[in-house]
Amino acid sequence: MEVANINIHLNGSNKTTGSPAHCDDLCEKILVTLYSLVLLGGTAGTVMMSLVLFQRKSQSVITVIIANIIVLHSILLVSLLFRLSYYFLAEWKFGWFTCRIISSMVYAHMYFTFFFYVAIVVIRLLIYFKKLRLQELKMCHAVALSVTIWLLGMLIFSLIFLFQYGTHMESSQHHCFQFYKELSHTSVVIVNYCMIGLIMATVLGLSLVQLVVITRLAKTLWPGLLSHQEFRAQINSFFFLVVIIVCFLPHHAFRVYFIQNYSQNETSQLILYNEICVAVTTLCCLDMLCFIRGVVH
């Protein structure tokens, strides 16, 4: 889990300028616009996809994983209401513990979603390389996989939340999202670098394999590519990787620069860019709008 956020005040023309983490008008507009877009589009997408899954009553492994992603998106969308209220009210009214929970939800959602995306890609690659037969995958396997991801994820999340996230700084009853200050602690930096390395290596490896598979299928099935379910399935898998690359990688790539250049005295621009990258990670909630017509076969 990563630890960086920004103290943002929306007071019309009266801005708080005493903090090095001050966010100017442009920053405020970008963040409010991004989170509002995600809240509206994500809500529409999750509702529509939920209806599609309910109508089809499919019990495939992919369907179960997508249902898990819908649950994750729903949790994040609720947390965005708290974020937006803070930006507009210019004051945090829900207590320090709630601040830690809401702030950490962005990162918990990102990593849980990442692992469910990876699960879909890996399953389809295993089926392509005949290491796994689709007929052998049953509902119990999907449930077992989902439970495993949730349990391991919650264990790691709980440990980091209890012993790392927001535990090295003084609590505030009126301000929130200032956890970037914890980057002065070596243990926090190590956790950040570990997650960055894991994400980068996984995405690079899976993307290369996925491109090789798509290229092979294109040569074999040309010219009627889209008429073959196997090709469409691999394209859908690649779409999940594209979502990761577009929504998650910018944050992790900039994160390296942010950690190396972080300073308590000169943080305004770095924190501004980092917070925008954090907001971009929530755009993955729009994924359901993109593949609602074809991701579940």
C-alpha cells in the first residue's frame, strides 16, 4: 500500500496557503472533475454490469471474478463521496480513523482490482497454452480463488493499515489526506518500492506474453478473427492489461520520482502531481462501461 495524499481546501476565492501541500484552483478542479466522473460513470457501469450478470445467471470463473471487481468498485465509489465532501466543505468531519480508512481505500481498491485483473489474464493464458481446460473450471474453483485473494489481500492490508498507514504522524480532526508525510520513514519507503516492483514486473511479463498470443492467433485465424471466441477472449484479456497500464502504471512510475525527490520543505508540485496520479487510478471504475457488451461470454 502506498502513502501519499494532499491537503486540499475549497473555500471559493479564500485559499489556505500556509501548507506546503496547498492545492491551487487548477489542482482542485482536476481532482473534483476526476472523482466526480468516476463516481457517476462508475456507478452507472457497476449497476449495468450487475444487471447483465443477474440476467445471464452465468456461473463461469470469469463471471465470478467480475462480480468481485464490481464489489470492489462499489466500495471505492462510496469512499469517493467522503473525499468529495472534504474537497467542497474544506474540512474533515468524520474523525481520524475514518480518514485513514477512506484514504487507504484508493490503494486497497487498486491492488485488489489489480490481482483480480491478473487472475483473469492468467486463467485465459493457461487455457490457451492448454495448461488448463475450461471444462475443468467449476463454480467452486472460482469461489476458492476469490476467497483466497480476499483473505490474503485483507491480511496484508490489515497489517499495513495497523502498523504502517497513518501511524507515524499526529492525528488531525479537521484535515485529511496528508499521509505523504510518512515517506520520511524507511519502512514506508520499502513497502512502496516493493509494490512498485511487483506491479511493474507483473504487467511487463503478462503484456509480452499476451501480445505473443494475440499475434499467433491473428496469423492462424486471419481473416475471420472476430468470429472466433478464442481470439475475442484474448483481446478482452489484453483490455484488462490496458486498463492497468493506463490507470495504475502512471501512479507507480511517478511514485519512484516522488519518493526520490520528496522533501518536507518543497512538496507542493510533487504532491500535486502525485495526487492527480492517485485520482487517475480510480478511473479503472469505468471499465464496466467499456466491456459490458462483451467481457462475459
